[in-house]
Amino acid sequence: MKKIAILTWGPWYEREIALKSSKLFEKYLAIDFKTYVLPEEIDVFLSERDLFDGVIPIFHGEFWEDGKIFALLDILWMNYPFSSSEVHAFCLNKYLTNQLLSWAGILTWKQFLIDEREQINLTPESIFEAHRNEIQEIWFPFIMKPTHWGSSFYTYKIRDKSDFIEKAWECFWKISDSFLIQEFIVWDEYSVSIVWWVALPHIMKVQKEHSEVFNYTNKYVDDLERFPDIESVLWDMLISQAEKIFWILWCKTLSRVDFIVRDSVPYFLEINTIPGMTEVSILPKAWQLSGKSLKEFVAFIVSEIK
């Protein structure tokens, strides 16, 4: 491997984390590289693509983490690490991922979908009435979040009808996406880092004392995370289910699988096929606690370019 292109950015709400993740690779890459910030530098990258032996895409969120950038690299016949474009696209759709894993025997939350087409033709009040039976089955409080977005943006705990209408007006105006309505579970959240079907031996527990919903601030600003001692039965369940999910979804290289645990029973929350890769992100932390350096982490990603 002679020279690598790092492609980074993402939608405005993910830009900061994507840029921070790219800095990890710029710091520890042992070979020649050049970073392109997209979409501003897409034309420059396309004109210079023949200079590179491979590409490391560091993106988050819709339009990037949903596989589109990987599909572009496939069209260009360029090598890269991580999962295929199809896997990224499927896994970013929280509704479809939950449906598939539920059929495969993985415990998931009760859920239903508010399709983006409903938002064009109906008001939040009429959408609420159209889904009244489904809402009554889940009942308040419940979680409302976009189907395709990352970093827990626009993720809300809805307490009553007026709360739903208020948040729906805000979200429908600001983003174009379908919305997932999910059962609210009183929880602890755990994150399992997977590298090629094998879980790293440290599970992150997210502390919830300061927030009822694990949102962007919790993930990247607040210090609400730690690697706890976990009783062996729960540890085995989290590890085995995370590895099974990685296999079912045909992931490659690495992923982070998140669970909600209630009464020592894990429920699948989501999978991140391009997890945060800043120096304080969950997967790099777990990698280091397994006895390997961040320089080795970057070298591993480079070795996966194929």
C-alpha cells in the first residue's frame, strides 16, 4: 500500500465527529495520504483518484453512512475497508434492521413507522389519530426518532399527545425522513465493539443519571461512559448476541452494537457500521483496553483495504 485517500465529512449535524475521526487516521497513518473534505473537494478527489491505492471513508449519517459513498467507490473500482454499500444502507435503516433481527430471534423494541409520505399529506394531529391504535399498544412514554439519522439527533422521549405534536412539527419541518416510534424501556445501555465477528473484551456501559435519552451531548460531550464489571451471564449474552448480529447483517471489518438492558435482558438498540473513531470514541477505547495501540488500530483498518 503506497498512498491512501481519506474521505471525510457528512451532513451538518455529523460534520464535527467525522472530522475528528479523520484526525485519528491523519495522526497515526504510517504511509502517505491525502485528506479530502466532501462535498467541497469531490471534484479534486475524482481528478486525483488514480494516485491512490485505497480509500478510507470516514463519514456519519445519511447520504454517507447509508452506503452512498461506498457505492461511488465501487463504481470507481477503488478499494476500501468496512462493510459493503448494501450493508451500510440496510443497517442505517433502523426500522428494517429491527424487523430482520426480530425475525432472527433477537429481542427488539415494539415499534411502528411514520412514513415520510404521511408528513406531506397530513398534519401531526392527523398522523397521531391515524396511528392511535399503534400508539395505544405502545403507550406513553415512547421514543420518536428518525429512521436514518445518526448520533441520536432529533431523538425524543414523548410523554403525551401534545408533546408528540410539538416535536413532530419541529422534526417534520427540519428533516425529510420517516420516523420510528418505539417502546420506551427504563434501561442501562451497553455498547459492544466487534472486529471481524469477535467482540472486543470490554463492554461500554452508558450512565443515564443526567439524561433520560442518550443523545448527541451524552455521546460526544458529557462524560457518562465507563467500562464496568458485568455479571458473567449478562456479559455472555451481550457478547454472543452482538457477534450473531454482526454475522446476520453481513458486516465486515468492524461495527458497534448497542443494547438496552432491562432486568438483565438485552434488547437490540442499533448497529453502527462506521462507529465514531475519535480518540475518545467507544470502539477505539475498547481496542486500547484490549492491549493494542491506536497506531495498531489505524494499521488494521489500512490492512482491510481490499
